[in-house]
Amino acid sequence: MTLIVETGIGVYGANGYVPISFVTNYLTLRNRVAENLWSTSTVAVQEAAIIAATDYLDKRFSNKFKGLPLFSFSTTFAEGSVSFAGLPSNDDTLTLGYTIYIFVTSLSGAPNEVLIGSTATLTAVNFADAVMALPAAAGVTHGLATVANRHSAAIAAAGVVALVALAPGASGVYTVLSEAATNVTVSPFVGGLDGGIQPLSWPRQYVYDDRGNTIVGIPDKIKQATSEYAVRALNSALFRDPTSDDFGGPVTSRREKVGPIEEEYDYASNMTISRFPAADRLLYPFLVNGGRGGVIRD
């Protein structure tokens, strides 16, 4: 996975609070750049550590931070296109979603037929009519029994049919678009973003410093905490599954006796989360309870 850094302006798809350079500088200033082999790790390993650190920080503290997420994103739809450089041949095909369209020189009345026009521009219009199943054009530009495509809308202009996926968000790029036709070129669906609240907890609104000033962007201590978690992620998983028995129950202790065989387990009443005080304390100013008492309860 590629590291996408949240810069504080609301980055779609962001999965990290800091770039590699920030972690390296942070550790260098503290004479810790070689800790857990950070300085000699590959870029891919360092990026994965930052993503893991950001995941840990957000999953553990997201419901404890002051304020509210700052940004939300609108849903957009994936787009593709079909270009006609000339006329397709009789019985050539084009697949859109789960529908196979057949270009013909004359309509037989079968569904999903597209009449090959006298020009590429007219053929593009006929294809768009078929995709939309325009009633007035049924039996004229496309087959009578053709129904509207379930996956895409279409509009033609100057020999190019612009397609817009009907499925909102990123899933639209999975709309099938292919051709087995002369003089026809397809551009697969691209784009399409899922809407909703920003992917990370920060930046936030209604969060203030000790002087009552609004905190803008990603606070340095959030970045520093991410750096602390990242270097630890190189050593072991930040979230670790508890030891469990064959039935999946979390075990805190186990005693075995041989002759006759006897086993005894003590089970945890709650799941535990690893804590990292040097990093955790950096987050206290941004938590609802302010970290009072030196304890962060999960």
C-alpha cells in the first residue's frame, strides 16, 4: 500500500499523518535513528510502519479526541468513454457492464442491436441511444427490446460517447467496458470516489490550545506520536492478538500437570491493548479527559 499523507487540508484516501522524512528527522534529533533498524529499512517497510502507526493511533483514540472531524467528501462517479474513429463492421460487439451490444447494418428487432449509421458520429449517437434505451429511438437506432443499461449512462457528441457509471463511488471503476469492433476504442472507467467523513481522525474542528486558539491542521504532537508508534511498529505489531485457547478465549495464564494430564486456564475478562507511554503522553492535550491521572482507559 502506498503512503498517502494527510497534510491538514483533507486528503482523500489519506492513511498516514507523517512522511518518512518527518520520522527520520524526529528520531535523528533524539539520536534514535537506528532504533529498530529504522535508518536501514527500505522505503516500503518505513511507509508500512507509518501506516500501521496511524491505524493504531486512530483505532485506539478516535473516540477520545476532542472536537469533530473537519472534512467530508462528496461522492463522485467513475467515467469512461467509447470513441468511434470510423464505422464498425457488421456483427462487431461492445460490452458495457453485463450487456453485449451488437453493431448491425440493419435491425432485426433483437435486443441490444445498434444500427451502424452512415457516419461515425451517427453510430456513436445510436450506441448512446441503445445504452439509455430511448423509447423514441427504439426500432430506429437500436433493437426494440433493448432495455436501459444497468451499469452506465451515456451521451454522444462528435463521435465520442461519454459514459458515467451508475454505481456511486469507487466501485464504479469495476464496470466492464470492452470491445471487439473495428474503428472503436474504449477508455475504461476511472475515478469515482466514495463520499463521507475524512478517513483519518485529524484534522479536526472545535479543538483549541491552552490559549484558546483554534488548532489548525495536524498538531506536531500527533505527528510526533505517529513517529513513536512507527518506530515501534518495526519491532512488533502494535495491536497484538491475545493468547487464546482452541475455542478463541483470551488466556491470561495456563498451568499444566503431567501424570495424570491436567490443564488449567485463566481467562481474561477484557481484551487488553498495548500501551506505549512515551507516545501516548504526547496525545494527552487532545483527549477529552486530558489524560488526567496518567491513565488512558481503552
